[in-house]
Amino acid sequence: MSLSGEAVLYASSPNDRLAQESARLERRRRKVLKELVDTERRYLHHLQLINKYFFFPLKFAYIIPDSVHSILFSNLEEIYDVNVALLEQIEQSSIGAAFSQMGPFLKLYSTYANNHQQALNTLQEWQSKSAEFSKFISKQEDLPPVMGLKLPALLIAPVQRIPRYKLLLEELLHSTPQEHYDYTKLKEATTMIEEIATHINEHIRQNENFQKMLSIQRSFDSSAPKLLSPGRTFIKEGPLKKVSRKGGKSYERMFFLFSDILLYGKPKFLDGGGKSYTCSCVLPLRHCKVEPVFITSLKKADAGGVFKLTCKEENLLLYSDDRENAQQWSQELEKAIRKFCNDRQTLRKPSSNKIPLRGRSLRRHRKEQKKTETKIYGVMFSRSFYTCILYCLDALRRTRLRHYTVIHSPSRQ
């Protein structure tokens, strides 16, 4: 056998293959470790840029109200303090130990993520209506230390960080042998970050649903019942033609499908050119049934889509010029009805157990709601967890705030 043949034989031996695989994993592990630490330092630097050139200067420049400042930056101070502590833990111990210890505090990101879109909208609004604010932001963005980064690009960094942690920890776990001293802690940390990412996504989804329902509520006049209700979620909206109960004519109505009710309204045009709706009827899904309607007298090219919706004594013949749109509505309705009926043991709500509401009964129901409803300012979450965190971080924030006050006088810039 030749020397080259012996080399090939040696290279393909089980022990050698095992050693090569171990070395490959170790190289991959070191690469992920370096990426995690490097990106964490760069991320912290971006948070420092926000604090130094936007957060604190705006706090003392008196260009915007405090309420607008709070919307723009949300709980960014707390997030910065948490990540400073996280980096310290990473540098002093292992990745697994650091994330296991600091992981629960990362739930603070859900508050920031929920507020992010409102922060961007507020930033755009104030840049449009305040020349002084717009000039200040542009001036700060052009400073050499900011490196040409725009404020929106900096503000989105915390929203992107948790998903990045999840990917890096998963990759690091896959590159770490089970016998490694940090494997157990790393596995715990990876599971925790996955749960936190799910938690944040769920909070974002709930907040988006709340904002959508609030928008729909505001699009109706006082004829509509209170739509914001625990457990209720928005599913679909759009116009459909409803055949008159007296027969003959059809009228376009705007339909809104929720997880437990279907309501529709007729549009009324406002003086300013906007549009709102008057609620015509509320149909509890518990009593609804979708039935197909077959029309053979129309040519296939001219036929849209028709289906029938019954709810106790109510019978609606609904039509769309777009056959596909009608099918989508029919399918979504059937799906929502089926889901509600399956879940109704845990989703019993008074509004879902009543008969269809229209006209006088709808007005009476709205009047009864007004007696007990309280004004809704927003979704309130339990503060016990956050109170504990804020208490722990308050001293650090006050120290940095005093430091900034000493260096920078509160004069108008």
C-alpha cells in the first residue's frame, strides 16, 4: 500500500473523524461566542448613543413635552441598565450562567416592543409639526460620534435584539458538547430566551389587536356597543352587499368579524371628508350558521359569490361581486363559528350569549353598557414584576441622571 493510501486510511479512522468533528464544533463555538460578545458591545454602544445624543439632551432642551419624550424612548433606560449588567456577567462568567441569571429581566423588552410603532409615529409627527425639534434631530444625527446613524435606526435596535439572542444561543447550544461545563446552563438559558421571545411576540400581537379594535370602535358613532372586551380578538373586515329584508334591492354594508361576534354598519360621510359607521346589527357567533346559496340563472362570467348567514330570527343574504371574496368571508365565518363553539366553555361572555341586536334592542343594550363601563385608557398589565426591576435599577438611573446634570446645564439648546 502506498504512503498516500495509508494517509487516507488514517484520516478516515473513527478516532480521527471524531477529533476532526470536535475541532470543527469548537471553532464554530468560538466564532458564535465572539459574535455574541462583539454584537452585545456594539448594541450597548448604540444605546449609549441614544442616551448621550438624544435621550438626555431632549430631556433638558424643553423642545418637546415630557409625555412625548416618554413615548419616544419608552423604558430604554431600564433596558440599558439590564444590558450593562448582562455584559458584565458574560465577561465575568459563562454565556449560559449570564443569561440564566439576567434572562428574567429581559422581559422588560416587551414594553419597549409594544411601544415601538407609536414611538416612530410620534417621531414622524413631531418632525413635521415642530421645526425646532426636526432641526435638533438632524443636528444630532450629523454629529461625528453618531456615525451617520438615524434615530429610527437606533430606536429599532432593542426590538431586534431578543430574536438575535435566540438565534445565537441556539447556534451556540448546537456547537457545545453535552459534557461541556456550560452546557446545562446554556440549555436553560436558550429555553428561557425562547420563552421570552414568545412572550414578547404575544404582547405585540395583543397590543396590535387592541389598537385595531380601538380604531374600529372609533370608526363607529355611539350606536355601536363596546367592542373592547376581554378575550375578544379581531379577525376580518370588509364590505359586502346585503340583500334587503323586503327583497329586491341590495345595499353595501361594512362588516367586522371578531372572535365572538359579527357586526355590520352603514357608512355615513363626515363634513371633513372622512367616513364613520352607524351600527346596524350585532350577531353573536354562537347562534350563527353559514349556508351556501346556489344561483343557476346567472351566467358564470357574471356571477359573484352569494352565501346566507342565519342567526336565530335573523337571515342575511350576503353578496360580493368578487366570488373569491365571498368564499373567503364564508370560510372565515365558518372557521370563527366553529372555533368559538369549541372554546365557549372557557370564553363565556355576556355579549356572546344573547340574541341578535338591532334597532331598539341594540340601543337598549348600548345604554345598559354605558351604566357600567369605565373609560378605557389602554391595556394594563401586572406591574409587580416590573416594579421589582425598576426598584433595583432606579439607583443606577438617578446616578447617571445626576452625572449628566452636572456636566450639561439645563439651558435651551
